[in-house]
Amino acid sequence: MKYPQRLLLAAALACSLSSFAQLKSPANASFRSDIQKLVEDYPHGFATYRGATLEKNPQTTEYASKLTPSGAKGASITQYSAGARPVYSFQATMLETEEFEEASRKYKWLYTQLKGMNVRYVVDQYTLQGRYEAPDESKGFSTSTLTIFGPPSPLRKLKVEVSMQFEFPNWKVGLAVFEKEREDEEKGAETDQ
């Protein structure tokens, strides 16, 4: 093989390895691992990750999160008073930027990391599924929600949401793991997807 052909082959190999490394980078694996831990602790009200009380109101209590997903700027857990039992949500700020394109890339990256992610509950594994909502600069807000496919009873109300919102002067990209009751206008059994 001639020298220029070897050089071209080496360059092509380096590019393909670089692309593969981006897909399987430790940051990606760490982010997914962090979210898997949060979703697995969701049925327990994120008890493992609830830290010190940050703010207490009559209807809510906000806690510091002991687990901040890889790449997040900050995270917290909120307890809501909801009848006989408290309801908890986890939220993290993943990016704040003035640039719409940068926020769009992060929003899409988060969604692609979460879609198809497997979550363990007891001994079984379940998969996150959802529909991507492309961001639109003119709207100022986009959200893509994922749910568990074929969930067991404790995971039926689980939602994982990636959001992108304009709050002057920045675009904020966020992540939330929470419980959501069925909407009044939704029809069918609670297990319908």
C-alpha cells in the first residue's frame, strides 16, 4: 500500500473512532447512569437523594439534591402536598445560554440520551419512550416528555421531561422527573400510551 493511501486510511479510521467515542463517551454514560438512578428511586420519593431543606412553604418543600446529573448546573427535589400522600419531583438546569442553537443542540442531546434508556424496577427492566418536539425559536418554549413503556403500577404516572424555555435574556434547558396524573380530557385506561 502506498504512503498516501495509508495516510488516508489512518485518517478515516481516526474519524470513525472519534465519532464512536462521542457516542460512548464517559460523560454520556455518566449522565444516563445518573438518570437511571433517579428514575429507579422515583417510587420512593427520591428518598436516597433528598438532601438538606432549602425552602419550606405551606404547599411545598424544596430539598437540595444529593445527585446532580452529569453536566447539570444545579438540581433540586420538591415535595408537594397532595391529599393523603406527598408527591415528589426532581428538576435540574442543564444549560443556560443566550444562543438558541446551542440550547437546541443540548435539548436534542438530552432527549436522545433518554429515549430508549432502560430502567430497572425490582427485577425487571422497562424502557423510556416518547415523542421529540423540535424547538421553535418563535414559540419560546418546547418540551419533550418520555414515559415508561408497559409500566408496572408504581411507575404508571412517571414522566421524564426535557424542556427548553426562553427567560430573558437566556434560553434554559431543563430536565425533570415527576409524577403526573392523567389529564381530564384523556380517554381510556390509565395504562394507555
